[in-house]
Amino acid sequence: MESMTFELTKHAREVLDERQIPIEWVERTMISPELRLPDPDDPDIERRFLRIPEFEGRVLRVAVNNKVVPELVISVFFDRNMRNKL
């Protein structure tokens, strides 16, 4: 797997801790998303989605500002609406 550099906002770090989402799942989603969509409200934000087999195939959504270097992860959560769409 390729190495990727990105940073997490304070909010993203808190969410990972609160929801016990492994950073490795975020890394996989950042590197190899199954789907990329623009955020409808912010042109600097991209939503990346990946099914996580270890978590019953639920879909992780990572919102990332991909206009900065390194990319900045804004938020991370499991998107129930995408579960049957990937």
C-alpha cells in the first residue's frame, strides 16, 4: 500500500477517538476510496467512501480538504445512506 501524508483536524481526531475508528481505516479510505464525491456545500472538500469489511461492510466517509498539502481530514463517520450504494 502506498504511503500517504495527511493531517487530521481536532474534530476528526476527537471523532476517531469517540467512535473508536482505527486510523488505519481512514488511511485505507484516503488511499483507495471506492467512491469520491465533491461536497455539495464546499468546493474545497471531497468525500471519500470505502466499505470496511471488518465492520460488517459499513461504509466509512472521510471528508477531506484536498486543496491543501498535506490533505486535511475534516470529519470521519459511517454513512448509513451509502451502505447499499457501493
